[in-house]
Amino acid sequence: MIFVILLQRVTTVFLPRESELQKFEGQPWWNDAIADRFGKVCDILKMLPKKSSYVITSAGDVLTELLTQRGVGTMFKKVVPVKRYSSLDDVVQIGDKQGKKLSSILPALVESSFERRISAEYWRDLPDTLESIYLTFDMKSCAIVRCLPSLPAIYYLDKFAVSKEERGNFNSEILWQQLKHDYSNMFWRSRANNVFNSWYEVRSDGIIKLDHYHVFWYGMSAQDLHALVEECETRPDSFVDEGEGNKTTKQKGAQ
């Protein structure tokens, strides 16, 4: 297995991702032997099916790795790459949607992931504040980021959609890691009854609970929070059956 410095284990490596390897190459523990091992694992995974993974562990931990859910080694996971776009008019050059604009791909993906219908006004108004769109190469997961006039230095994660068949296949984690890599701060809202709120909570710096929504953020200072809540309370419904309510507050910690 691979350890960082003394006791911190590298639990998961996502491949193929150049930024993932570049992140490790700057570490004090990186050397030619580890680089060679990384390269060999990458070559093996290239020849295996999409859902394949490769684990490096000690001989004494093999049974624990194989027979339990508690990983003790370093897992190399083959994942779908993510591409960043800046406009709904951008043309996709990958997969069976090659040559099609994002505007013809995203609505079906987002609506099928949420199992709810988005208003026509949402797609009409999106270009006015669109910052970026992230789409996996298999076109089964996406994220939409806005830069709002009311909060010009803070980014709003408007949609984070992963198709049902890809949940549990690390697509959500890959999207999230790319967002964290590209944006030093972000906030978003999620319906109060969303089953993924616990997933959001452990990846956020805090949560403010409204009657209808939970508001999450990372990379914010305490004085930003009032503006975040106000924005989330007053934003138009993107789904045709949404509504909003009043707030109660819970924070994981001040920042």
C-alpha cells in the first residue's frame, strides 16, 4: 500500500486523471519506484472493463481487503473523465452525442437524474449567469455552476446530477473533486427531503436548514452566510413543483 509521510494512507486513486497523478508527484514520498508502480497499474487498467479497479495492499491484509467493506490498501479506480464547458451552445465531441450541442443533451440528463421536470424558464435564463458546465465523457453525470450578480465573488452550484445507473460508480466523487479543484468557494441548495443530503453535508463546511431546502457551502466566511440564505430563499423554482420555506440553522463549524 502507499502511505503519505508517516501514517496517512492514500486510500483511492482515480484514473485516468492527469491532475490526480500530478497531485502526488509533488509529495515528499513520491519516488521513481512509486512512479513505476503507478504507471504499471495505469497500463493494466487501460486493458480492463470500465468498472474495474486495482488494489495494492500488504500480504497480511489481503483477506480483510477481499472479504470486508473496510479497505486497508490503496485502490486504483478506473473512472470516466470529465470535460468542462462554458456555454449551452458548446458542441460535444465525444460518445454517441458527438456533434450535438449541450442544450440538446443536458435537459434529459438532469430531469432523468432528479426524476422531475425543469421549467422552460430555467434553460432560457441559464446563459445569463452561466459560469461552467461539467459533463462526464459517458454523458451520464453533470454539474452546472453559476456566477450570480448578487454574489459576484462566490459560485453557486446550481445542479449536480448523476444518472441512476452510475450512482455508486464514483462519478459523483469525480465531479465533486473537479469542482473543488476549480473553485475555492461554492454554495448550493438541496431539497430538505433529498436522500443525498448526508453526502453533501460531509463535503461542506456547514449547513443552514430551511423548511423546504438545506443550504450548503464551502470556502465561505461567516459574514457571507446571510447573503447565501437570502439568495437561496429568493431564487426562482427550477423544478415546476418546488416551493420554499423558512429557516432553522445548523453549522458544522465556523470558517
